[in-house]
Amino acid sequence: MMNTSTGDERIATHHVSVYYQGNKEALSDVSLTFHAGEISALIGPSGCGKSTFLRCLDLMNREITGCRVDGLIMYHDQDINQHADLFTTRQRIGMVFQQPNPFGMSIYGNIALALRRHGVPKAKIKGIVEESLRSAALWDEVKDKLHSHARALSGGQQQRLCIARTLALDPDVILMDEPCSALDPIATHAIEDTMQSLAARGISVIVVTHNMQQALRVADTTAFFYLGEMIESGKTEQIFSNPHDARLRDYVEGRFG
Ligand SMILES: Nc1ncnc2c1ncn2[C@@H]1O[C@H](COP(=O)(O)OP(=O)(O)O)[C@@H](O)[C@H]1O
Ligand SMILES: [Mg+2]
């Protein structure tokens, strides 16, 4: 992350500002770069614009009436902000939400449906279902019950199913908005392991978290948001052990947030 443009730059924002209906500025002039194979954490108090920022990266704000996104969103060196096609963008830039949201059907069906929607030939589906469940570290737990209902799984398993569903489309960026906040510590640990194995495969993982320990455990880089601005970003260790900005220092020391 940050302005060190070494390594393989995957997705970057340049002076991105977001306005909701009524011209309320929710995000102000955010420039951040994310690299391949890195995990990046977005931290900051509630309401500071983390989700708004994440939604810029997969163009989801476009679907919010009255919402305007200014600036450039460079994905593989092309600006996708204004004109890129949503359907293809979503395939390459996956999103996992706070509440696991599997479709109301079987485990197998959840992934197969995503693949069919994207035109994957029938003959390939079975193999990709297995491969993505393996990548999401869920295969061993579900391989004997692929046709049972997804919502019978535990919360942590449902979240890994949602990750598998995203992975099936072969994204190279995965966005996660507080993916563990509905999960217990063991399930959280499993998701963190999964994040690390995705990054090891070259995927760029960007995770919003209110859990600073989580950022410390998994993130290579961390960016701190406050009142709609990106205040400071850098190597995670530096952000936590030697924060420059007083607001970040207060946040890290638990004085608010
Ligand atoms: N759909 C929306 N319409 C209007 N305002 C919104 C919408 N989503 C978020 N906001 C506002 O934008 C600001 C940032 O919110 P958000 O990005 O959700 O923060 P965070 O994820 O850091 O908690 C807040 O003031 C919030 O009320
Ligand atoms: Mg949020």
C-alpha cells in the first residue's frame, strides 16, 4: 500500500472523494495503492468511511442513488471508476461482507450458480467447486455433504463458503468488510488463515477491521481513516508501533473508537 510503487501494483485510488445524496462528503481525496500478494487492513472509528472506500473499489457505490465517486480507480493501470462494466469487474474484484450471505440453496449450488451466471461451461463446474472450497479451507468439512443446505453450516463455515463462491470466479482482488465480526475466535482464525493463503497466491486482499489485533496478525500494510479522510498508511508494524499522526496514536492506544 502507500506511495511506494515498487512491486506489482494491483489496484489504486487517486484523489477519490465520495458524496452521498444531498452532497454530503463521506470520503475526501483518498489516494492509496494496493499490491499483488499483500494483505492490507483499513482501520478507523465507526462512520469514518471505510466501507464507503471499499465500495469504491468494486464500483458498488454506483448502485446507491445519489452517490457520486470522483477521482480515478486504477485497476491493472486502467481507470474503472466511470465506465467499467459492473458484471466483469465484480468477477475480478470480489467482495465478502460482514454477515455471511450464502444463497438459500445447497453448498454446491451456491458456487455452481455463481459460475453458471458467469457462463462457465457445465463440464468445468464440479472441478471448480472443489478447487474453490479447498482454497477457502472448507473442503474437508463439507466434502461429504455438498448437497445439504448452506444455511445449516456454522457462521464461520458460511463465511468461508462466501469466500469460496468469490474465489470460484478467479478474482485477483478480494475485499472483505469486517468479515470476522460475526464470528467466534476459532472461526476468525480460520478466516485469517484463508486470507494469508489467498495473498500467498498473489491475490490482493483488502480487509476492513475494527480489530486491531487482527490487523497486526495478518496485514502487511494498514491505512487509518478518520472522519472521511485517510490520515496515515504504511507498514502495519510502523502504524502500530510508531504512529506519526496524533489521531492515529489516540486510536491505537484505545482512547476512542
Ligand atoms: N448509503 C448511504 N447514504 C448516505 N450516507 C451514507 C451511506 N453509507 C454511508 N453513509 C455515511 O457515510 C459516512 C461513512 O460511512 P461508512 O463508510 O459506512 O463508515 P465505516 O464503514 O467506517 O463505519 C457516515 O457518515 C455514513 O452515515
Ligand atoms: Mg463499515
